[in-house]
Amino acid sequence: MHEQDRALSLAETVLAAAKEADQAQVSITITDASYARFARNYVTQNLESQQTSISLTYYIGKKAGTVKSADASPEGIARLVADAKKIAERVPPDNSFVSLPKPEQLPAGVPSFFATTADASPADRVEKLLPVFARMKRSNLVCSGFTTTQTQTLAIANSLGVRVAYTGTNGGIQVKAIAGSTSGYAQSYALDYATIDTVPVAEIAASKATVSPEPANLEPGRYAVILEPSAFQSAVKALLEGVDAQNVLDDKDSWMIDRIGKPVMSPNFTLRSDWSDPRLANPPFDPNDGSAVKRFTFIDKGVPVAYSASTYLANKFKVPATGVADSMVIDPGTKSREELIASVDHGVLVSRTWYERVVDPRQAAITGLTRDGVYLIENGKLTKTLKNFRYFVSMVEVMKDVEFSNRSTLAEPESDLGYQCVLPDAKIANFNLAAQTSFA
Amino acid sequence: MAMYSSAAARVLDSATKAGAQYADVQFWTMRSESLFVRNGDVLDASDNRSIGYAVRALVDGSWGFYGSDRMTDDDFDRAAIAATVIARSGSKVADRIAAVMPTKKTIATWETPFTKDPDSVSLGDRAAHLLDVEKSMHVAKNVIAAFSFLNLWTTGKEFYSTTGSAIVQTIRQAGAGCGATAIGKDHDAQTRGGPGDFGLFQGGGYEVVDAADLATIAPEYGREAVILADAPALSTRVADLLLDGTVLNLQMHESIGHPLELDRSLGWEANFSGVSWATPDQVGKLRYGSDLLNIYCDNAMPSGMATVGYDDEGVEPARVPLIENGILRAFLSSRDTAAQVSLPETASTRAQDWASVPMVRMSNIGLVPHEGTLESIVADTKDGVLVSGMRSWSIDDHRLNFQFGPQIGYEIKNGKRGKIFKQPTYTGVTPQFWGSLDRVGGESEFKVWGTPNCGKGEPEQSGRTTHACSVARFRNVKLGVKADA
């Protein structure tokens, strides 16, 4: 029996046990995740884990109790139902709850499961690391990072008839190369682990780490800055974290407020939610409640036009439901990355950033640090490695003047967002590098 | 009570037969109770349980880890063999530093001391309390949202090893907090909440929820949110900065606790949460801060979030000075990291759950109190800003350049509190900042502050840490940092 069918069958078994509830939702998640983590050119943590989670939300009117466990035995399921029911009986209601979603016709999913990822062995993962270590040793570098393979199955069933299931794989590698005072970073992710070639990844990281023997100073200030996809993803999350009804209508702290329908950013900038992008291959349903996820546009040629809303928030605020938005795609531009660099007289290229925090969500003002590869661009050429910077910008402001490279790629999972985006390099004309650190 | 000793014996036997030269297995029974209230609605009432185990196998100095929640004998055998196969795969890499072979045998039991059993407080009473707290923050029409929550965690751990160790523990932790968001005339939304990192988090039972005293502080949060919504932003300036405990503990977390994690210093975290500007060869020499800076690690600290009888490698904690009179003395370590640089072990190895590999975590650190109260330090300040509550925080991957954004700033002029400001951001560089420390409050202000969600590792794990402190003053700090500066 396919894992999806097994998960859905289990969800239905739990749902049947909760038939006394006014409404009920069961979610089954089965995860198998493996990591070979490395530092100083050897494997430091080598792990695999498999987890099953059965989550039941039991409704009595507008009162709800949620219980999770992994015990799929008849006794375990009975206990799960009894505990969830007990909570629902005892807590005050959620007055904003209207209903769980009803079943909808979902479009067919896109290929999301690759056996080469699911069946990858510990030896397969270490095999992909050996050329990375060898490349580093050739140049007297040390590297840090990890390679991973993961399989996740998700099934949701509710008492109104929703029955959805999905299985997906994901694989990747991240490499940070370190040379004395400088470092460089590269990554590659794909649903099919067999397609990940770690040799060019190691080459990019090593090359970036060895542009200059020592990093140079550059006076802090406003510069034309090219953010590579990893760095751009981290900066643009100041916008991504404000495009939901929760922020716009409930918390009322979104940058979108008072800007919807207005041309506030560059016409080059279009942000979409598209679960079916083959690089993401996300399920066509919301993993929180099984409702359909729409493909739609948040920012259309610089004009914010729509925000996402779960079934719960759509009911609460009487707006259209879109499902969760975690399949973000930013459309590419027309110039190659090399052409973008060539167009900069005096600016900076940033490979990666870190520890971003939104300081003012109404302006999408975000601060963070650059890391692992920052370079001076002079007369259209990368000339030297720079020390790192703290940046502090309003993304609403800086995206007024932005150009994109002509290729959108899959970035690594972003720690705060919890998902991956598909996006290009971004050349931002006026980016505030507020302070420089003492190191690269 | 030990429930898994037979299962553990089977796992360890299978691992040994598969070729492991050492193995250990931990069985965890986890319970997480949560209640979250917002604007009169109970948005989350959950009681989540997870039972699982993880095998660590050592082959030729290379570790392998396998975690699972499948509990048949065949599953135990599979997990043990898988951990050994994983370990063997890493041993194929040449030029590596071999892990330390554990040798100690420990037989022990331990339980977090607590005074109020969570089971003695009904779900109805918990919800009623949180609803009352939340309601009390709606002090004005422009308070558009208020929330309150509590969390209770109980974790049973059983650790067994091929050296004969058998350690059975029950760890209890809890947290509670609240906050209010108000909207100002220019539609700016400001949130004021706490106590601490949007909640008081400590080791213990329901007495932690009581100690948060939400009923007393909640209305004040509502009032301050209203003031903040129309308050001016702090202008850019250089002045003295006073941190109350709610901010000071996070300052310690980011710029002392993390850089003193030894795995970071050795490069093991370089790709994710970074390295450290402090290195083991600087022990006894590096000036980290002023003479008032005395920092210790104590994983037996009463009420600590990371307080245990034994860490997740079976090491017993002892109080270790990390910084004395401003000079670096030691790091937070695991068995393997400590052995690499001949520094003491601090029982700082922790895993987020049974499915996660144990690694060096901040655990419990403390700043030795000195003298004075917050108000006496305020009275002693000519030109400064007192800040409270944390809103945003950011620091570089060497733990040097930071920018923090507290919730609220109170201007101090000639020893008196005056205007209130929003966005009282401040920035600094770690050794210069701690070098400007010139007042540390006394015992009366000392509190055990914790966080429930410190991120580290690949895959990322969430850790529960403590940073106990009073209050402090720093001289000549850059305040009021702006995006368009």
C-alpha cells in the first residue's frame, strides 16, 4: 500500500472513532529525515529519524480540543479521542470559528516524490561529500555544512468529507568554504537527490572563499547591491511575513495596509503563490486544514493586489479563502546575472545573509547581517572580498528600484519562513549597508 | 520509574552485534500542554504526547544516530543496526578527529523539583485565568488585540549505555505570558508584553505560571501599549543604556551564551548559526567585558529551563565560571568538544526531542549580581534610556555586531524617568559593549529568566535555555538606530 493511502486510511480510522464530535479533523504526518553534517572536512553528525504524528482536533460547537500522539493502536486511538473530547468539553469557545472546510475538487498534483531521494542510504550521502572534502583540501580550505534527504507524507481527513494526501521528497546540500579570513557559500536543492551534483557546489563555495586573501573595508552607506537568491530570500521575508489576512486584518501590522492597489514598488516585481511550480511541487491543499490552495498573485508588477487567508480567517473576516501561502515564486527579469553585475559602477554583491529581524512590519523594515561572500563591484566587475555588513532597509522603499536576473532558482529552506522560495538574483539600486563588521 | 530497560538492553545488544564499539539509547516520553487565548477566543487548547527513542552508535570514532517512534522488537533491532551503519559511513572519511569513547557508568534517578502539580489545576480554571488576563488588557478602544498563554512541558528520559549506565529523569518546565497591541493615530501598531521573552519560562510545575503573575502586570501592558502607539520613536543619540532583566537576559543569551558554545568556536556550527569571536586559546587572556562581568554556567540551577540531573550524554552538572572579572575562563561544552581542547565538561549537551541529535546548547548561564536596585541605578544616571521587553534582535555570525529592538524606552534625565519612546533600538559590538558595563544590580533584582525556543543545529533544533540576571547599565551606547540612517 502506498504511504499516502496508508496515512489516509489511518486518518479515516481516527475520524471514525471521533464520530460523536460536531466536527473533527485528523492530520497524519510521517517524516523520514536524514542528515550528514560536516565541519573541518569530516562528518561530525550523521543521523536519521522517522516520526509519525497523529493529530486530532475535536469540536463541540465552537469549543475545540487538540491532541497529538504517535500511537496508532486501537487503545492509542481511543485515548486520543477521549483526551481531545475532554479538552473540548472543558474549554471556552473560539467565537471566531465557523466551520472546517468542505471538500473541494482539487487539481492534480505535480510530481513530488522521487525514489532516489527516499531510498538514499548513509553511504550515498557520504559519497556526495567526499568530492567536497577533496576540493577543499586541494586549496587548503575547510568546509562546514550538511547534505540531507527527506520524505514527508501528509494526510488530512475531516468530518465534512475532506480527504487529501500527499507525499514529497526533498534533498539538498549546503557548503560553506573557509579560508583563513574569508569564506564562501553555495547550495543546491532538488526533489530528486540524484540530480544534485556536489562538485560544482564545492567549486563555487571554494572559489568565493578565495577571491581575496584578506577582506577589505568599505565605508558604510547606500549602494547598488546585488542579492543572490539565498540573500534575497532572507531580505524579502520582511514582505512575505505581511501578506496574510492575519497581518492585514487581524494584527493590523502589515506593510500592505493603505498600499493595496497602489503602485508602490517597481513594475519589475511580481510575487506569486504557486504550489504547482515543479521546483516546489507542494501539495494543492493547505497542510493545516486540507482546503484548496489557490494559485494567485500577491504583488503584480509592483502593485500589492491580494493577501492570503486560511479558511478560518476567511470565515472570520468574510474574505475569499486562498489557503496557506508557502509556495512563493518571484518572477525573473530579462538580464543575466553577469549582465546585472556589469551594470553596476560601484556596488556590492551579497551571497548570503543571516539573523534578519523585522524591526517595523508596517514599513517592512528589516535588519540583518551579510555573510559568506560579500564582494565589491567596480566598473561592472567583482574585484575584491569585503568585510561583512549590517544592513537596515525598508523593503517597501528599496523595492521601488529593483531589477532581477533572468533565472529564478530554488533557494534553501529559510529558517524563519519554514519554506523555500523560487526567486532570482535582485539588483537593488539603493540599499543601506548601515555598518561594517570587523571580519568577512 | 524505568519502563524501557528491557527494550534498551535489546537495542544495545543489537548495536554491539552490528559492530558498535559503544552505544547508548534514550527513551523519551514527552507531554506538551498549551493554552492560547486571543481577543476572547481560545485559539489553541492542546495536549500533545510523543514517545520515541534514539540510538547513538560509535564505530572507529565516528558517531551514528537513529531516532524512531516505532516500538516493536524488530524496530528496535532495525534502529540499532541503522545507527551502526550510519556511524560506519562517516568513518570512511579520512583525516577526521575521532570522537571520545565514553567509559563512565552512572546509575541514577532525578526529577525537577516542583511545588504545584499541573494536574491540580483544571483546564477550565487555566482557561478562565487566561481569559481574565486577556480581557484586562483591553484598557482602551485602540487596543485591537490582546493575548495570553501558558505552556507546560513534562519529559521523561531514560538513558542506557553499553558502559552500564542507567539514568532515569523527569524534567518539568513551564511558561506563561501575555501582551497587548494598540494602534495609534498614524495607524502604527505597537505591542507591549512579557514578562521576559513574551513570557516567564522556568523549570518547575504550575508554580511558574503563578510566578508570572499575569493578572497584576497585564493591565499595565495594556496601558503601555496605548502610550507606545502614539509615542515618538527614540531619536538617534549616544547615551547610557539601562537594561532591565527582560532585556538583559536576552543580551546575555545572544552575546555571551552563544559565543561561548564550544562547538561554535571549533567550527561545527559554521554553516548555520555561525562561529565565535572567542576561541579556546584565549582562555585566561581574553578581556570579554568590564570587571563587573562575572558569568557562570550552572546546569543544576534552581528553576533553570535547562536544569537536569544529567545531560543527554549522561554527564552530571557542576557550576563552572565562564568569565571572571571580565576575563574568559571556560566554554559551554560536550564530551567531544571539551576533549578536543582540554577544557572542563559543563553538562551542556541537549537534544530538542528523541528524534534530534544531542549537541552543545547554552543551557543555564548566570550573571553574578552586584549591588543596587533598578531605581537606585536610575537615580544614579544623568542622561540615559531604560529599556524593557524585547521586540527584535539580530547579531552577526561571529557574535560581535548586534542590534536589539526593545519594546519600550523610558528617557532618564538627572536621575528621573521621563518621556516614553517606541523603537528604542540600540547597537553595539560585543566586547566594547560589555566593556562599558558599569553597574550590575543586586540580589533583590536577580531573576531566573528563560527562553523556550533558541534555534541551533542542522536540522534546526529548538532549545530551552536560562540566563539568570538582575539589571545593568552600559555607558555611551548608540541608541535610536534607523533604517534610513
